[in-house]
Amino acid sequence: MTTEGQGRRSPPWRQGRIRARERGVAAIAMALLSMGLAGAAIVSFLLTRSEEAQTQVENQADVLAWADQAVRDYAMVNGRLPCPATSRNGFESCNGAIKGWLPVRTLLGSSATARPEGVTHLPIRYITNGAGMSTASSAFMPRLESGAPMEDYPTNIVSGTDLCEKVLAVGGRQSFQVSSMVEGVEVQRPLPRSWLVQADVPLASATWIHSNELVYGVAVAAQGASDSASGLNASSGNRFELPTRQKSHQYQDLVRVVRPFEFYNHFGCGTTAASLDTMAVAHMWSGVNEGTREGVIGFADKIVDIVRYGLIADGIFLVTQTADLANGVYNNGGNVIKMAQAASVPWLWHWVPVHAQGIVTAVIGMTLTVVDLAISSLNIVMDTMYMAAYQAAADELGAFQVWTGGLPMLEAAHRLSHSVIVPEDAPPPDPLPTPEPPPDVIVPVPRAPT
């Protein structure tokens, strides 16, 4: 029997059940805690991997943007596309190949675009069109209003405009028809010159692009990725993956391809070509004006020579008429003396009318000679004035110079067209760091949502 105030003790079997229940609750709590910690660790791991993948994609995008701009800068400075390199991060090798590695060391010395961090760490593949775009050669020829090329234009000028002309040849020139009235009938005729490139034609494939369908292409692989993860970009064929291909575990490249229509219009190639052609037409017309000026001066000189010969003839005629007048005066004096002698002797009076008629005839002749002398003198005065006027006109035209410096200016504009001018005090490019060896682990890239 228990005393008052003491609790009743539970049987041993019931106490064992209680302890077992308490241990089960603790085990469940520990299990839940472990599961929570494991879930948090998994979420943290996945978030870290996702952030790493996102950082890698951003690095690839930065490198791709730099590579694209560096190729454009090089093309505009040198009038050609850079040749592919035979080794990663190497110099260009112009051996005829149109696909290989991006010549990073060559581009770092010519690009004004800031270099991102991953340039030397990520593999960058490169492809060009094979239509002579990696060769610096003259292709552009200024054309006149008729569409005919300028004659005697130098062929040793190379600039970005020549590269534009090669791109235009690949993309195709747009043709336009204009209407004109010929004898009251409207006639359609093609424009002799068009500076617009045709729109890009559909690609031969929906998944890849061939080298003859582009101007150039750049592909940036993921760090540490194998060649198999680059698809056609790493193959030996002249094909590239399209930028629309999604990244996955099997494919991890970012691609940029530039086709003729985009390249030609992005650089304003048509505007530059039209401007140079306009300068060529202006130079042609300045030459025509110079020829007209020389012709007018020559015509004025010929008139001066003719008037000079007329003055000489008028002078000779004046001298002759003066001699005739003197001779007439002398002869008329003899007739007067003879008539006076005949009038003084009665048996010679019948000679007086004869001598009088001679005197009248001589006076008439001398009068006409005096009139001729006056006319000749007036002609000499007028011809002298005409000769002075034409000579003054010729001298004035000779002093008026037609500007004929169009060709040197046209050549200078051609050389400078689409060129990037680097200031003399520009800092030298940063030295190329030694690339770090890529890791062996491929960072997985999350699949894009479907």
C-alpha cells in the first residue's frame, strides 16, 4: 500500500514503451534534419554549377563579341580579312586555307576593341569566304556616269572599299530599271551602276552554313570542351554550325556568322562606292572644262593671229596707197605745168583741154586714194582694237585655272575609305599572356527549356 502524497509508479513494461516512443521521435527528427541538410547541400551545389555555367556562357559571349569586332577592325585597316591561324592563339597563316583558328596574336595588334579576359583561354575557330577576301588586292574601279570604269585609274590602291567590292561580287549587285522618254515613247533601261547588294539568299541547309554563303564566321568553344562538343566548327570541311543551334551537353559553342548583305550595309559600302564614283564623274567634267578652256584660248589666239595678219596687210595697202597718192600728186603737177605752157602759146591752145582733162582725172584719182587711205587707217585702228580685245580675253582665260586636282583627291579618298586611323600617341596593345592549360572537366551547361 502506498502512502498519501506519493504517485503511483508505472509498470516496467509501460515505461519501456515510453522510452521507445521518445527514441523514435528523436530518430525521425534526426532523419528530417539530415534530409534538410542534404537538400540544402544539393541545392547549393546545383546553384553553384548553374552560376559557373552561366559565367562560362557570358565569357564565351564576351570573347565572341571581341573576336567579331576584331575581325572587322582588321578588315577595314588592311582592306582584307585576316587569314586563319594554324595553331590556337597564333598568328595568321595565309597559305590558302579558309578555315582554322582565329589569329588572336595578329588581331591583338590591330584591334582597338578592349580585350576580354577569356580571349587566350577559350578556343576560337574561324572561317572565311574563299573569294579572295583574305588577299589585299585592288577590286574597286570608279565608274563614270555611263557605267564605264575610269580609264588609266591606278590599280595599286587597296582599302576597305576593295573588300566591299569583293563582298558585293559574292552577294550580287541589285539591278534597277529606269524609264526615259525617247521620241515620245517611254523606254525602260537598266541603271548603268548600282551600289546596293542583293538580300542574302536562303541557306542551303537549316543547320549549317557553307563558306561560300558567308563573309566570315567565328565560333567560341567552352573552356575544356573536346572537339566533339564543337560539331562542324571543329571539322576539316568548309562548314560552320549556325548560331541558332542550342547549347547542350553534346554541343557547347557560341557562333557568329556574317553574310554579304550584313557586312556590306554595316560598313556603308554602297555609300562609299557612290561617293567615289561621284568624284570620278566630277573629275571627268573638270577635264572637259579644262579642254573647253584650252579650246577657247586656242580659238582666241587664232583670231589674234588672223587679225595680226590683217593689220600687216592693211599696213602694206596703206603704204601702197600713199605711194600712189604721191605719184598722183607728182603727175598732176606735170599736167598743170604743161597746161600753163600750152595756154601761153596761141598755137598750143588746142592742148589745153587735153591737159585740163588729165588734171581732173588725176584729182579724182587722188581723192579716191585719200578715201582709201582713210578707210585703211580706220581698219588698222579697228583691227588693233579687236586684236587687243581678243588678246586680253586669251590672257584672262589663261589666268583662270580650272581645278584639275580631282584624280589625286579621288585616289586619296579611295585609300582612306573604310580605314581606321590609329593616333600616333595611342598606347601599344597589351602583351599577349601565356594561355593557361584548360581543365579536363567539361562544365555542364543546363539544357534550354523546350
